[in-house]
Amino acid sequence: MDDTLFDHTATMALALSRLQHREAPLRAVRFPSLLERYRRYLDEIQPGRPGGPPTHDEARLERFRRIATWVGVDDPESDALRWSSRYRRAYQRARRPVPGAPELLRRLHETARVGVVTNNHTREQLGKIRAIGIGRWLDALVTSEETGLEKPDPGIFRVALDRLGASPERAVMVGDSWPTDIVGAMRAGLPAVWLRRTATARGGGGGVRTIRSLEPTEEVARLILRRTGAPKRRRTE
């Protein structure tokens, strides 16, 4: 979901930029440094992990507590509360799909069943699906919150296969994260296509086909469908 269909990276950067524009203490640091720091805290502080905050709101607040301490404000708690709230509103307004994602899903859905496997909370991901308008082309949403499993655990992929009525050899996984999406798919016996949108992404090998973009639609759709005998949808008259 994130950075494969929903452009989390662009949305996050835009929301953080808008927050920085409004807050003088944040304007005192260069944006690339602020973005790098927030990304680090985003990786370190995830809701639901053992010993971590239980909710998205609490995780986000803790990230901004650390940001506030880093920039040296007088009242980190107060600033973190305000920044967390403003960032969330900006993030919600800035939500956008990965370029080409809606068109590709629409094209794939003409002949195949499509599911999303995501390490996140169900409500959060449903909100993104609605915001970028792709729900009509999805047949299943499988989340780590719902299943108690996280990619790269092959079990979460097997749940998705069961819901789609597909066997591993008749399906394909497309994802941007090599260690979670691609390694997890291979462990589950699924062919995979790696969406490597940035040159800094690490991974590759094992006969996995790599693409840089979800565009052009027809070319990418043919590649994905060629990787598998994807299960056909039953058409109704």
C-alpha cells in the first residue's frame, strides 16, 4: 500500500514542509535535515510494536516530542502536541496516489482479482484507499493489525491468497520494499515484481523483475500479468 499505491513519501514530505512553514523553531533547521530526522523517528516509533505506543496518534506525538527536543524548544510537550495535530491535518489534505497507480489498478482489475497486503492498521489504510479513490478496483485488504502477522511473514500473504481464491503460482506480488514485500512474497512461493522508485533502494536478484514506475499503464500491466497466470474475474452480463 504505502509507496506502492499510496505515495506516503511525497505526502509526508509535503505535510512536513507545510508544518515547517508555520512553525518558527522548525524553520531554524534545513528542511532536508528535518525530513531525515522525521523519517528516522518514523522507522523507530511504530504503533503496536512491543514496548511501543499503541496508537498512531501516540506514535506521532512521540516523534514530534523528539523533534521538539532536537530543535531545542522551551516547552517540548506543548509544541509536540501542536505540531502533531497540524502535521496530521496537513497529511490528510496532501494524500495522493503513486503516479499511475489508479490507472494500473483499473487496468489489472479488468482481468484479475486485486488485493492489498499491508503492515498497518486497517482504519488508517481504508482512509488512504478512500482518499485516493482506488477502492472500486480492490477485492481484498489484508492488514497486519487484523491478522496479527507482518510482512515478510509468509502467513500474511497466504491470508491474501485465500481471500482472493488464488494459489501462489497463479498470483504475483508487486511492492516497493525489498525486505518486506519481495522477500515475504518469495517465502510464500509468490512471483514478485519490485517497484524500485528510488536509486537508493537496496535489493535485487533471485529472478525478480524490477520496474521503476507504474507507468506506462499497458506496459506495466502486461509485465505483471505475464509473471503469472493471474486468476480471471468472472464477468457478469
